[in-house]
Amino acid sequence: MDEESRYEAVRSRDARFDGVFFFAVETTGIYCRPSCPAVTPKRRNVRFFATAAAAQGSGFRACRRCRPDATPGSAEWNVRADVVGRAMRLIGDGVVDREGVAGLAVRLGYSARQVQRQLTAELGAGPVALARAQRAHTARVLLQTTGLPVTEIAFASGFASVRQFNDTMRAVYAQTPTQLRAAAPRQGRTAAPGAGIPLRLAHRGPYHAATVFDLLEREAVGGVEEMTGPPGDRTYRRTLRLPYGSGIVAVRERAGSAPTCAVHPGGWLDARLHLTDPRDLTTAVQRLRRLFDLDADPYAVDARLGADPRLAPLVAARPGLRAPGAADPEEYAVRALVGRTEAERLVRAYGKTLDAPCGGLTHLFPEPAALAEAEPTGAPGVLTAALADGTVRLDPGADRDDAQEALLALPGLDGRTVAAIRSRALGDPDVAPPGADVPDTWRPWRTYALHHLRAAEEHRVLD
């Protein structure tokens, strides 16, 4: 989009572009999302930015009405496989907070200077600024939804000091942490993260929740996942293994009481996170966003696939259909290979028992290293050993082509299993299994096309 097209999106308050770009108003010093309900500023006073971090770096503060920091992420980072796309996925997963820019560069296979230069040139902000914007958003969520002490929130959000935390919050929100907390309603605020952090996981456009929850219900592995409630009002719960501890998450379908009311009516999914360590909030949220495919652009997907005569009626029947990812890529790879029944056996035999089981959630899925040591033979043993020693990388910054090549080199993994891992664990929106009737005209959304066909029970595409 050129700047004039962007301004037209701002004038029409087009929510399709929330998170795709941001605009700032020089006369007020505020930056917003395109759908901000405030009076449209004059064109000469508007500047455009690719990221919230770039707007913050230019001295603009976040709008209090539209909360631009809470927009869905750009779908571009899911599609792109270059270093910028991979870097954005890793920063979203909290790698810069945990490992610094040097750790990010090592994962990408570039020098820190190259990563800094490429991100700054394309996005207007480097990895530190992008991570800083993410820390500020995490801190605001904790301030407004929990009763944690402000000092504890500073370090839980990834800040190195309380002073840095206070300076950043004033710069981004033009309010102190105490003022941000006071401005939020007390209703629904929890006493501590152990009581659960309520979240609204924003998405762009329509969200066909029924197909996502149907798939998660069919695949649910006992002890690690469970689905409760009737269709249309289900709650998906699962355990999460996170960098600093563990977590339990509950996400509501909230699409109405009738199965036919499948499209989510709001701009978010309601969730509640229980974390043993609040430092894991950013990582947990990003993994949920990947699992539920919340950063997708349904307008672009539906426009491309809806132009195909074969898919047009399917797209019309299921607007906003998503292609779910995986909360834990390594876990999904093992499950894709061994199947649901065997995965449940592995959980019972080798999964770590939760200190406080919750309902049907009793375990964390076993780590690859534990599985490789316990059962080293056969295809599962080869796969888990490769995951444990880094021969196969499935983290958010992994090169998808390299990962596919490494998986295909392992004995016992066929092309269909590898394709499933690439589409779900690596979040590739354009995967076609070997032998599938998937034309190139469906690019770059072939993964979504297959989900439409499966939802319509056209299984012959995989025969």
C-alpha cells in the first residue's frame, strides 16, 4: 500500500488493516490503529509506520481509545520465510528478552549487525525497540488484570530495572504504571497470576471458531488437553511447557449457543492463563496466537480462495476459516508421527506431572530429550533425538525449507507427516501434501484451502 491508500483506510476506519500498519498524528503526538474511532486527522499531519515500535521510537505515544498495542499481529510474518519474518516470530516468542540480540542473531544465522540493519531498514525499528514495545504491552496487561506488585511486574515483563520500566511506560502510554492500573476497572482483576490472568486474544475480521474447536477436540490428548461444553460454547484447556515454568490456559469458543452460529461475533477470543512464573506471559500469548491462527488475514485468504469455482461455495459457507498451528511445535511433531493413542501413552509414561492437577489436565507433554532417552528405537526415537540435539529445529525462527529437508532425511517420516508438521508446527500457510490435488492458483494459501476441503469432507483431495 502507498501512503494515500493507507490514509483512505484511516479515513474509512478500516479494521482490516489493524496491525498491518499504524498511523501517528504530529499535532497530538499520538499513534493509533487504522480503525481508531477518533476524528480523522488532516493528511498533512499524518505519518505512517510499519510497527508500533517504530512509532514509539519516533516519540509518539499510544492512543488510549484504540489501544494500538493490542492489535493482532501482521499476517505478513506468518507468510514470510526471510530473515525479517523469522526474526519477528522469534521476537514475539520472547527470544530477545531471554537471550538478547546476540541470541536472536545466532538463531537466525546472521550477525547481530545484519539483523539490526535489516529490521531497521524495513520496519523502522531494531530488535531491541521491537522487544521493548512488546514488554510495554505485557506490562500493561499485568498492571490492569492482576494485583501483582508494580516492581514484580517490571521484571516479569522483561525490563532490566524498575527505572527502565517506569520510563518506558511513561513514554509509550503517557502514564505512570500506577496511573495505568488505576485507570483499569477493578472488576475481573485477579489477585495474582496463580489465580489466572484474563486476556482478550484479538483477531482480524471474521473468525470461524467452530472448525478450529472441532479440530482441537478431535486431536485432544488426554492429560494435556481437554474440551468441555456444548458446540458453540466450548472451552479448550491445555497445559503449556514454558521457558520459566509451566502454565494452564483456557480459551472459550464463545460463538453462540447453536452449532450453526459458528463465526465468532467479536474481535477477540476470551482466555485465562494460569502461570507458575509471570515472565512467561508474552511467550504463552504468542503460542496461543499461533495455535488459534489469530494473526491471519481472513480478507486476503477468502478473496484469493473465493475466486476459485471449486472453493467459492466453501469459503462462502465458512468465512474467516483458520488454519490452526501448534502451541508446542516439538510436541506436535511427535504427535503427528505417533498418533493420538500413542501420544496419550507417552504422556502417562514420561510426561511431567503437574504440581497442582486441574480437572483432566494432569501432565506436561514429555520433552524430546526425555523421550529419546526412554525410547530411543524406531522412528519416534530418531525424531525425538533429532529434536533434542538440534538436528531438526521447529522454533518460530526456524527456516521452513531447512526443517523440511532435515525431517525428510530421518527414517520413518513420510512426506505427508512432514507436510503436516510444516503446516502446523511451523505455521506455513502454503503447504500441499505430496500427491494432493492442490493447484498453484491457491497460493499462497494452500494450507487454508485444504482446511476448507477437510471441513467440507472432501477427503479425496488427500487420496
